[in-house]
Amino acid sequence: MSDTVELFIDRQPVTVAAGTSVAAAIAMAGGGITRRSVGGMLRAPLCGMGVCQECRVTIDDRAHRLACQTPCAAQMRVETAAATEDDA
């Protein structure tokens, strides 16, 4: 078993230690923002235990996944709403 996994965050390859949460991987990659509120404000993980729902991202085409509660997996594709807004 590998000590690291490579995943893609907003189409950019990121390598992290095995067992790292998606929220931590986003933060380590320098993109701590995970989505925008209905009012357009930038949102990021807050509680780290899945209660606040501020860390929602799309993982492998499945929307509203909790980044703080999801361990990184090899070749996982993570899309943050912040990137979607910037690409529009």
C-alpha cells in the first residue's frame, strides 16, 4: 500500500499522505475555498466534523460530498464551487 495518493482538485494534480481528508488536501493545495453561499460569499470548512456543511464539494461527479469527512482516494476528482465560479 502506498504512503501517498494522487487526486485532482479542480483539475490540478495533488499528492497527499494516505488518510488525508479531502478538506485538508484542498487546504494544502492552497485552495481552502470549497464553495460559494447563495449570496455569493466564499465558504470554507469550519467545524471539521461534518456538522456545518461548509466543506461541500463535488467528488467524482457526486455533488454535496463533505470534504472534511471524506478520505482522499487515488485518482479522485474533486471540484470546488469556487473553481466553477471562476471558470464561468
